[in-house]
Amino acid sequence: MKKLYCFDFDGTLTYRDTMFLYLKSYDKKKFYRQFVKHTPLFILLKLGLIEAEKVKRSFISGVLKGEKKEKLELKAQKFFEEHYPQIIRKNALDFIENMDRENTESLIVTASVDLWVKPFADKFQIKLLATEAEFLNGIFTGNFATKNCNGREKVNRIKKEIENEKFDKIIAFGDTSGDREMLAFADESHFKFFH
């Protein structure tokens, strides 16, 4: 029986959201400056009056725009080394380490930006589908190269990834409303399974 596991990352596999954590570790001063600047937008976001993708892109851009790809990747590796494995839920770690990899494929499907999630995906030996940072001549433009990998987009990315493969069972794990479509798409879904 061929299975596909689809894991959300932040909150599902981790105890904490990694975006703020990575951005703060990258440049504390810039992070706090942008946090204060974006507070009104965070309020509008909580009230559902603004798109999450716009706020997220603006905040990430405010901290990382203009930075070299190598530097961002180096910091991402350092971030991973500082936070692994303690940021990963114990149950999730046990599950991933004991997965039958013989007839199983796995994906991390996350709205987080690929930059800082990639070292975790590499460690797990799991393919990463994420919101991708856009680079021009090795410099981060402040934009995304893909759509924000959240909600319906998670399903679109999974379908694109597996279009030529047949699975007997697709199993999804999530923990927020951003995972709803992915959980509905799967044959078997688990909400806050590792909590």
C-alpha cells in the first residue's frame, strides 16, 4: 500500500511559529523596528480586514530585502542548529523517525518561507513545498517566487507535486484553518495530532 504523508510545519510539527523566530534571530533591531511598523497591519489581520499574504510579505521584506542568498541560507542553517530538535514536537519527531519509508512518500506543506524550513526538511529527508523567496542575481527581492502556500494553495501544490503518481492513501496533518483544504483533500486527516 503506497501512502503519502502531508505535514503542515508551524504548530503541527513545531511548538512555535518559526517566521518570527527566524527573523528575530537574523536581525533583532530590524525585526523590532518592522514589528512596531507592522502593528496596525497585524491588528487589521486579526480583524480579517487585510490579506495575510500581504502582511507577511511586507514584514519579511522589511527585515530581509536586499540580503544575499548565501547569507540567508547560512543564517537558516545556524537557526536550525540552535533550535533542533527542541522546537519539534516530541510526538512528531517520534512519528517521523519511525515512519515506514519503504512504501511512503512525505511532504512538508507550509506557508512558511522555504529559506528557514529547508534545513528541517533536509534533516527529516522530506520534500518541502513552501512559499518560496524570490532572488534576483542572488539577492532577495522582498517578494515571493510562488503564491503563499496556504489554504487552497497547499492542495494545488500537492496535486502538482504528485500529478504522475498514484497513492492508495493520502494522510494529512494540520493545526489551523490554513490547513483546512489540505485536510479535506486527504483520505485521512489529523488535526493537532501531535499536540
